[in-house]
Amino acid sequence: MIFHQTYQKIADLVDLEWFLSQETDRPVSGKDGAFPVIEAASDFSDQECLLAWLKVQRGASLGAGEPLPGSKVLFSLNILFFLTSLVAFGMGAVISLGVLHYDGSLPVNLLYAFAILVFLPFTTVLLTLLVVLFYRKNIPPAYSLLLYGFRRLLDFMLHGMGSSLPGEKRQNAMIRKRKMEDFSRKYAPLVRSVLFFVFQLGGFFLVAGIFITFFIKVTGSDLAFAWQSTLNIRPETLARLFETLGTPWRFFFPEAVPDLDQIEGSRIFLKDGIADLPGEHLAAWWLFMIMALLVYGLLPRFFLLVFAFWQLRKRVFATIPDDSRTRALCFFLRQSAVPHGKEKSFWERSVVSEKGVLTHDEKRETVFEGPWELWISDEIPEDAKGVLLQKIQSRLGSAPKRVFSVDLQGLPGFSGLVPLVVALEVFMPPVLEDLQVLQELSEKSRMPLWIWPVGLPEALPPYAPTPEDLVIWRKKFESLPEPRPLLFGNAQHEK
Amino acid sequence: MKNKLPAIYLTVVGHPNEGKSSVVSTLVEDDAILVSPWPGETRESEEYPLRPGGLVHIFFIDTPGFQSPRRTLEWIRAHEEKAGGKDLVRFFLETHAADPDFKDECGIFETFLKSTGILYVVDATRPLRKGDLAEMEILRLLGFPRMAVMNPKNTKEDLAEEWKLALRKNFNAVHVFNALSAGFAERIRLLSSLQSMDPDLEDLLQPVIETMKRDWKERLFLSARLILDLVEKVASFRVTGKAGQRSSIPQKTGELTQDWLEGIRGMEKESWSTLREIFRHRFFAPVPGFLTLEDTDLFSRESFRIFGLSRAQLATLGGGTAAVLAAGVDLALGGASLGLVSLTAGAIGAGWAYWGTRNADTRRLAGIQISGVELVIGPVRDIRIPWMVLDRSLMLFHTLITRPHAARDQSIFENKSFLHYLENKEQRKIFSLITSASKGEPRDSLREEGYQILFQVLTRMADQKK
């Protein structure tokens, strides 16, 4: 169940990103076609809204017969996990078989076998624990280092190409870099957790391979263990060492801790051979070895594996695809779920005359009042405002709660927690300080912030932005960090 | 030429994408300057020299657009009491050198330290906005000599009164300059109007303007020479080739015609390339197409040759040889034959040599080809061909002088003839030159006169470029 939930969430994340990328302009501007009506969406949290939308999208794409990217990613993950386990198990088995070699004349070198089969895997456990315990964001592990290096390279390339790349290409490169950073911000911890889990899975199966092969070898063949040392270590020293190592199981399984007789009786001098050594001492070591493998290898690895899975699960559920697109999407989903027929507001009664003048008609049936506000740049001519209001409320499907005329540089002063539409003139390219103001506003409000582009009065139709201006503004916004403002615009008219 | 006058540095500033680089590109005739509809193309300030006739006195400094004008203005207003002019600029640079938000402003302000004056470029086809006013106010508070250049980017020149009003309040002079249509005269006018920005500049600018005018004349004369030389070469151009069999003559003629066309095109290409260099167009590189030869009389001549001799020469030689040999008989007869033998033999020899080679087929002697048909294409009898080449060169010339260096498209010619710029008398003179060249009798006096005529024509074209 836990596995299923975790897997399902990974698939949800992948599918959500995929469906969002397929929507192109719609989640941003809500244009062309209504959003699915999701019952009670107005009471949902953002995550619930997104899940409900995902469900609808999945249902709609069932007919296509193509597996969704989420299933593909899960399939790939399963293959990765399976192959990792298999390869690690095989490696463990090979290592074990390589070490446990006895042909009747030379016994298995006990210290050597202990070092390879127990000590080295245990060292990796300790290192992993060190990484887990002392991991800090400013001590990046290999993944972060790689990403950091890649980012630095990209920065270097961008800087280097800065003078030679044409402006638009440079902008596109900045957008790609920004997308990578956004992806990293959202999913880097999750990717790291997946990698950590894969490493732990590999580690566990490596040790499992060693353990099982050891057990099979001991059961199915005649193994003799003996120790030797050029340093002429005293058996008493070794006895104390093994006694210490056997502490975890000494009290409930004392037979698996070698005594001094066994240690002395299994000491081999190569020039004398093993003919004079008692056979029971040579064989008795398997109990100690199997307990050491279990206690210092398999069990810690198992716990690390469980920890890695727990961490992965935690990360998966902590990963929330919160960005401008999802906020905009949630806004429109809630809009589509709100029942009509609320009391008409001032703006609901707004009527725009042919001359673009705003009047109010008590009898007029119009859209309900939405939760959003409209801020119109004070540089936009008065005669344009009526037409703008009509267009914007028709696009958003509701009338604004309030309308303000604002100076762009005064925007950060507001911090209303409502979705905002800011009508701005876009016939001049945005300068850095304008972009900073809008980005700051978007960050403060934590709500969707749309920019409604306004063109020149001479445009056809009047105040319509040119496709070129839309492209410039859209790309400038795309190079801003999340949460960023979104530009209303017809993608079909852009390059 | 050695510079004796101090250099003038003019910084070109403005909002992003207003056409600053276009203005600089057109002014200094440098089509390598990055110009694009995408804002922020200019990332670093860069100096571009104006080089009339190799003389460098004026540098235009292209800068990135203001990115934080309101905040910069706020800062300047807060600090204008403490310092002014270049000191205020230095103070700004010290304060904001490490601030990425003011990177472009610092880039612009750095140039002010060496700047003689500032050109503020605006696209006056859009409404005036608060950001523009902030930029103007910055420049006003800094107090450098400054001039506003209204660059109507979309060539409509639909200039709003509110712009003029705002600009006049803040600038010593306001000048309209369309970087996408300005020619030599407009450039000279802009440079002259710089004097109104600062009277001290007059003494510095006047020699530059004079040099520019001289240089322009020289360029027109060089162009005239180049074009006329091309026309003369085309008029006298011919190619020759050999055909083995008479039956292969049509095919060989076709090949030679193609070679002739290629030759003409090669000459045109070379001439066009030089013309582009004269007017400093490096990236605008139109290539002449092949001439259209419908109903065109390319003079073609074919002659049979044996031992390198034509049939007439061969007949003379054959007749002479036979006559000399037969003269022995006449001598032996002691003159009784009255030389008739020699005469008859000579006639037979000449007749055989001439008529015997009628079929013009290849003859071989010991495996070596000793005869064949020589084909000649050109010089053209059809006078329209050199005129066509002249017209195409005039078209290119017109494109080069009307095409500003800020233009980045590759469209070239207006589909019309430019020969009407030549008056009847001038056409007759050029006609004489072409005719004498096609006959292979070039006359230096005619040529010199032709240069002068064409120079007059090009000057007229340049003056009436619209």
C-alpha cells in the first residue's frame, strides 16, 4: 500500500507536469474553451484542485490508448530498481565466491575474507550514515556537485557567448537556464532521494548476495577457515577483537563467538600446511562469519534501505508543483466551480458603450463577481479602460472585485492576497526595474498575477499588442524566477 | 591623414530598443554593428569612429538602454546637491559599481566621463511615458551638452507634439533623423546640428563636415570610373574557342555563349564588390544575375584554319606555292607560255586550298590535328547589352547610397530603370564610347569625358535619392 501510494504520487507529478506542458497557453490565460467543472473545487486546496484536474485529464486521455508519461516513468524506475538489485546481488555473489575458495590444501584466509565480506561493506554503511547525519545544504553530495558544475558551465558559456549571441538567442538561453533552475528547485530533492534509494537498494542487494552465497557455499561445500599474519599477532589479541566484534550476539548466541582455543587452533603457517590443525576449529568460523555478515552487513543495509524509502516517500509527498502555471490553473478551476447567481456587484453592472465609456446598467445580466482585482496602469488612456475591462472580464469569466488605477512603480506597496490582473502597456520592451517590480509583486501576493498587454491606440483593433511585443514580454517573463507574472496573450499570433 | 584636432566623443543613449545602434550604424556607415528588433542587443558600450577619407575625429559611443531609469533618477535627485556633472557620475559609479541592478546604467555613465556630448535617441512614433521623462531628467540633471534625436523607427515620421515639447524642455537641440532612410545629406545635417548642442564644437565639427563632403565626392567619382570601365569592358568582351567538326559548331557556340555570359557576370561581380567597398557595405552582398539574351545579337564569327591559317591565307599560300613551282615550266619554255602555266597552277593551288577546305572538318597529319574551326563570340553588336549592364550598376549604386547601414535585410533593387538620369547628350557620348569599345578602338579622350558625364549622373542620383 505504501509502495503503491508513493508510486502513484510519482506518476501524478510526472503526469501533472506533462498535462501542464500540453496546455501551453490555456492555464495561463484560460482562453479557448472552458475548464472542467470540478465539484467543490472552490473549497479545495491547490493540491486537491490539481489532483482533481489531473483525474479529469487522465480520464480524457484514456481513449488515446497511449500510456501516460507517469506510467512510463514508473516503468523505467521499476526497471532501474530491478536491474540495480540484480547487478548488485550478482556482484555480491561473485565477490563471495571469489573469496570463499578452498581446494583442500589452503583454507579460506579468515582475516582477508572478513575484510572483504564484512569490513568493506560495513565501511560503506558508516560512510552513508555520515552523509545522512552530517548532510547540510552547503556540503553538496555528488549530485549537487554535478548540478553545480553544470550550472557554472552554463553561466560561463552564457557569459562567453553574451557578446556574440544575438539578443533573442541569448534570451532563449536564459529561459532554458531558468527552466533548469525551476526544475531543480522543485524536483532536485526528489531526484536526490530517488538516487539515494537506488544506492541503498544496490547496497542491500550486494550484501544480500554476499550473505546468501556465503550460506549456500557453507551448506553445500566443505569450507575451512584459518588465519595467518606476518606481524605475528598474538591469539589473545585476536580473541579480544573477535569477542568485541561478537558483542551484539554474544549473549544469545555464544557459539558464534570464537574462543581462544578456536583461534589458536585455526592459526596456519603456510610452510606447515593445515594437516596438523583440528578440523572442527577450521570449520567453526562459519558461525562467526555468518553472524558478522548479518549484523554488520545485512541488517544495517536493510535499515538504510527502509530509511531511504521513507525519505523518498516523504520527499515525494512533500513535492508540490507550485508555480505560476499551477496557481493560474487552480484559479480557473475554482472559477469554473463557483455557481452563478450571486448578487451583482458594481462591476457586474458595467456596460461599455461603443465609444468605450463605462456606464452602469441595473438591469444588465452579467457575469458574477470574481475574487480577482484589476489594476490598470495610470499611463493607459482613459478611453481605453472600458474596453479593457470588458475584454479582461470576458477572458476571466467573472468581473473584478475591485479596479485600481496604479503607477507601476507604486505596485509593491500593495500586498493584497488576491489574484491580480495588471493591465500594462507593452509597446516598449520591459526594463529591468519594471520586471523586478512585477516579480516582487508576484512573489508577495502568492496568487496568480497576470499581465494584460495593452498596445498602441493606433493598433488594429485599438490597443491590441503586436505579436512581436507579446513575444518580447513573454520571453522576458519566462526568464524571471518563480513565482513569475504570466502574460495574457494569444499564442497563435506569436512567433 | 594625421589627426590634428582633438577627438569628439558622442554618447548615444536612450530607452532599450529605440534604435540607438541603428542611428550609430547609419552615422558611421558600419553595418557590422548589431541591430535587431530584439531589445537588449547592445550589452556593452562601444566606440565607433566616423572615418571620412580615413580621418578620425568623431567617435559615437553606442550604449545599452537604461534599465533602471526611475531608481537612477531617484538617486541622482538625492545626491545632486553634493556633486554635479562628471563628479556626480563618478560618485554614481563608485556607489553602484557592484550592483547588478545598475549594471547598464554604470556602463552608460562610464562613457559620460569621456563624452563631449550626449545624443538621446527616442522612437517618437510611440507615446511619451514616465520612463522617458525619467531618462530625460537624468540627462538634464547631469548637465552635459545634449541633443535629442527623434528616430521614427517605422519610417512614418509621425512625430507627436508632446515629444517635441518634452524634448525641447530638456535638450539643447532636437533633431529628426530616421536611421532607416537617412542618406548622406541627412547625416551631414545631423552632424551640423551638433554644433547647436555646444558652440565650442563648431570649430571641431566644421573640418570633419568638409572632409566628409570631399570624401563623398571622391566616392562618387570612383564609382563613376568603376561603372564606366565595366561598361567598356563588357562592350569589347569576346571569347574564342575551337570546334573539331562542323557538326559540333552549334553545341560549341552554345558553350561559348555561356562562357561569355559567365565572363560578363564575373566582371559585374568584381565591379559590384568594389562598389560595395566604396560605400562600406560589407554584409549587404547582392550578386548580379545572368543577363537575359532574348533576341540578342551576340556577334559570332567562325573561320576554318589549317596550320593556324585562315582559309583565305591558306588559298594565298597554296596559290603562291603552286605558282612558284610552275614558274620552272614557264622558264623552261623560255617565256613562250607567257607565264600562263604559273598563273594556272597558282589559280588551281589557290582554288584547291580554298574550296578543298570547305567542309571544315578536322584534318590530321601523322595523328596531329592540323585544322579546325575557330569560333568567336562577342563583342556584342546588340548595344542593349552594355546599356543593361550600365543600368544594373546604376541600380546597385542607387541601392547602396539609399540603403542605410542600419538596414539588415537583403532586399536589393527597385524594379525600375535608372537610365533616365542620363540626359540625351550624355547618352550619346556614352553610346560613342560603347561603340568604339565594341569595335576594339577605345579612345582615351572619350573615356575621360565619359567619367565626367557619369560622375555628374551619379551626383544627380545622390542628390535626388528619393
